[in-house]
Amino acid sequence: MAERIATVKRDTLETQIEVSLNLDGTGKAHFETGVPFLDHMLDQIARHGLIDLDIKASGDLHIDAHHTVEDIGITLGQAIAKAVGDKKGIYRYGHAYVPLDEALSRVVLDFSGRPGLEFNVQFTRASIGGFDTELFYEFFQGFINHAQVTLHVDSLRGRNAHHIAETIFKAFGRALRMALEPDARMQGVVPSTKGSL
């Protein structure tokens, strides 16, 4: 399988984002987003997805974090789509359950070529470390629209909002890793009866 790396830049009047990644990395991560709790969550994606991930963002944080978080999701989706290419030889589907103390989340995804998001999460607080929990939905919506992924995120239980968020992002990283793994039995083959995704 060819090297699966990508760099994508997104510049708007609201944000300037650059994402560089290697899908076959070791989980090395570097973030400069200006949104500390999001950095913590992005680190879960890198570490548990074994994706080398470098994200730099400058946004209109004097207003709030909405545009920055959403645009990071968009740019990450674009970078993953670029790196994975035609999807030949990947498993395509990924899933993971991840617990953290009392919290348990499940993430299931499909590199289907069709964006779709089911986000069934009830946070117990409106913010975590100053981060608006509503923005997690915006992050994943931006991601799926540009990665062309079907994504189901379910918080199955949990009381601590930090734990809930962390289980979601760890499970997301694990599910990405599974879906993007090279499948030795499908070398050079698109994993679809249609012949393309």
C-alpha cells in the first residue's frame, strides 16, 4: 500500500487551519489550536488511532470556539479523505467500545463515501474546562461531511462529562484505526460490491 500521508490547509475569514497526518504512524501528535480541551481530545484520536497528527489553527476565539472547532473537523476530514485515496485494500468498517471508570461509549464507522452522523450523547454539563460540549457535534458533523464517512456515536452510560467525552474520542480513534487498516485479503480491491466508494 502506498504511503498514506496528507497535508490540507483551509483558510477562511474566520479561521486558518492546517492539518498534516500519516495514517500509518505511531500516534505522534502536535497541536496548536488555542482550544486546550479540544487538543486533549485530538490527542486521543492520534494515540488510539496510531495516526501521526499535526494540527495548527488560528481562529476567531475572541467570539467563541465554534468556528475553530467546526473547521478543524472539516479539515481533518479532508486530510483523511486525501490520505486514504480510493480506499482499495482497507477494512472500511471500524468499531470500538471504550470505558473510562463509569463512562462507556461506542463508535461505529464506515468509509462509505456517504456522510451520515448519528450522535446520541447527553452530556451532564454544558462545558468542560471552558469547552462548550455542543461543539463536539459540530466537530463530528464537519468531519463526516468531508471524510465522506458514516458515523454512529453512542454514549451508553456516564456521569462525568470529561469521562464521556474522552471515551468518545478514544473509541473514535480505535474505530478509525480498524477501518483504515490494510486488509491482506483485499489488496488492490475496493471493499464494496459496487466496485467504488
